[in-house]
Amino acid sequence: MPDTSRADGPELPEVQMHLHTPGDGGIGIVTQNDVCTPKKAAGFVRHLAIDVSGTRLAGNFRSGQSFGVCPPGTDDKGRPHQQRLYSIASPTRGEDGKGNVLSTTVKRLIDEHWDTHGLFTGLASNYLCDLNVGDEVEVFGPNGKRFLLPVNQDDYNYLFIATGTGIAPFRGMLMDLYEHRGPESAALLMGTPYATELMYHDQFTLLERENKSFTYLTALSRERQKDCEQGLYVQDRLETHREPMTEVLSRPNTLIYICGLVGMEIGIFQQMARMLPEPILSQYLGIDEEVRGDVDSWTRKMLHRQIKPTRRVFVEVY
Ligand code: FAD
Ligand code: A2P
């Protein structure tokens, strides 16, 4: 049955989930593992493609869903490691056009340990980034039934807002959308610290060049951009492009998708509250009277309590 619980939102497609679970994984084969940033970047982000033909994921994933991976080995109590989720970056038809090859965008977690200052390396992200073409990898999923393009995808306008690897699902969704005619309008706001970290930058630049309906705007937080002296967060792009952004958000059929860092959504909602007239804002956010006048002090804790995104807003943050 299609998902009808989003009564005032778009109808979402029916999806498959949990076809493979930890203990009952499918074996995929790595077909590609390439850096997906334009130049020598400060971080390490890779586009990893996995052939899942022969597993139950084959033909059964959609852009916007994620899949699971468990790092090999056991934790300090001798238990298998928990699975980590990775957003599918491929379109629904897969990298191969047949739904047999999915991809993701993995950032190596490398840092100093919060307590010891020793080197801290995330288990699953580094395991995935280390894999070579031809290596086997156990996969689970697919996961997620809410962060999806609607059934009648050409009937909507889209505002996609990403930070970091939050770009992954939007690569797949945009490839889905522009496989045919494409929507009336779609905009992608992409936030990274530096220009060197912009994943799939050439692909989105080309998509914009080839499609009048697509707008690609970057927000670099730690360096200047041509049109801005200071660093920008993605929500600042709503302000620098206030007029076109207000216009697209004013349409009755615009959907907002947000993906990336936990906490990014509240800044976006604050900016929307500052710039949008009430009748438009209420299409996206239900805001309690008591916090309505004090946008600057909104916090993430208020989400889903005093500040409730409507069914035209889709959020996946981690
Ligand atoms: P872990 O070994 O799990 O280490 C991370 C944990 O260690 C953290 O939870 C934190 O508690 C702790 N930690 C973090 N930093 C430090 C530090 N400096 N010192 C001490 N402790 C620390 N990631 C992607 O790269 N690409 C994606 O497309 C993607 N999609 C996702 C989709 C969803 C729906 C979700 C929920 C997550 C997604 N993630 C994605 C995040 C991913 O699941 C992992 O959380 C991430 O890769 C880190 O996993 P890890 O095993 O490498 O790190
Ligand atoms: P910064 O780290 O300079 O504060 P990445 O995951 O590749 O590090 O990119 C995440 C991007 O999102 C960075 O540019 C980061 O900026 C930015 N960022 C951090 N916090 C927020 C937030 N609350 N809202 C929007 N963007 C954020």
C-alpha cells in the first residue's frame, strides 16, 4: 500500500526495507572507489559503488534510502559491531541502469580523540574507504521509507539543502528527477568548509548548465566566495538569494529536503521564519504562539514540540 499517513503531503512510493539484516547480510562486490571531491581536499570523501546483484537489495532500493554495513571484527565485549547506515547516492535505477549497483558517499572519520588526543578513526567509514575494486562487502537494508521523492515527482518543485555527505541522497534524487523531463524547478544548496570539499561538483555544475530549471548554489563556511566576503552556511543562501528562494517557496507544490549534520535544520527553519510571510511559512512549519516572536532563541530541542515541520519538509540528519 502507498504511504497515506502523510495526508497533507505528497504521496510517497511504497518501498522495500530490511531485506537483509545483520546476521543475514547480502554479499556485494565493490566496483568503484574513487575520491569524489574536485581537488586535494582537507577531508577524504569517496564515491563507493557496490554491485549487489545476487542479493535481495538488487532492484529493491530507491534514492533517498540508505543501506547498512557492519565493520568487521567485534567490539571490546566480543560482540559483532553494530551496523552503520550510508545514504544511497545512486539513482533508483542504480549506477548500472538496472538496479544492480548502488553507491554511497563515505567520509573517513579521522580526528583526534576527544579524551586522549590520540588518533581516532571511525570503524565503518575507514573500512569502506579502504576497500578495493573486487573486494566483497556485506550489506544490509534497504532502510528508510520517508526520505523519498514523491510518486508524482514531476508535479513538485524542490529545494534540496545539504551539508557534507548529506549530498549523497540528492545526487541520486536529482539523477532520478532529470532522467526525463525534470521538475519545473529544483535548487540544490550545498554546504562545505572549503571549495575543495564540494562533492560531485562537476556533475552538479553540468546539470545546471544543461537544465534551466536547476539551480546549484554552494555555501563555503571557511572561505570567501565570489559573491560573498564572509563564510556562509547553507541557510545564508536563503538570504543571499532571498527573492528567487521566496518565489520558489511560495509555490503551492514545493518540497524541502534537508540532509547532513544534526542541527542544520533549526538554522534553516530560523532563516525561513525570518524571511517568509506567515501564510507561506505555515506551509512548511507549524510554530507555537509562545516561540513565534523569538526566532533567534529557537533551539533544536523545540523541534517537533513548538516547531513542527509539515509534510512538505523532509529531514535526514545524522
Ligand atoms: P565510529 O567508529 O562509529 O565512530 C563514531 C562514534 O565515535 C561517534 O558516534 C561518536 O560517539 C564517537 N566519536 C566521534 N568522533 C570522536 C572523537 N573525535 N573522539 C572520540 N569519539 C568520537 N556517513 C557518510 O559518510 N556518508 C553517508 O552517506 C551517510 N549516511 C548516513 C545516513 C543515515 C540515515 C545515518 C543515520 C548515518 C549516515 N552516515 C553517513 C553516518 C554513518 O552511519 C557513520 O555514523 C559514520 O560513517 C561514522 O561511522 P564510523 O563507524 O566510521 O565511526
Ligand atoms: P563549519 O564546520 O565551518 O562550522 P563537512 O561535513 O564536510 O565538514 O561539512 C559540513 C558543513 O556544514 C561545514 O561547512 C560546516 O561549517 C557546516 N555547518 C556546521 N554546522 C552547521 C549548521 N548548524 N548549519 C549549517 N551548516 C553547518
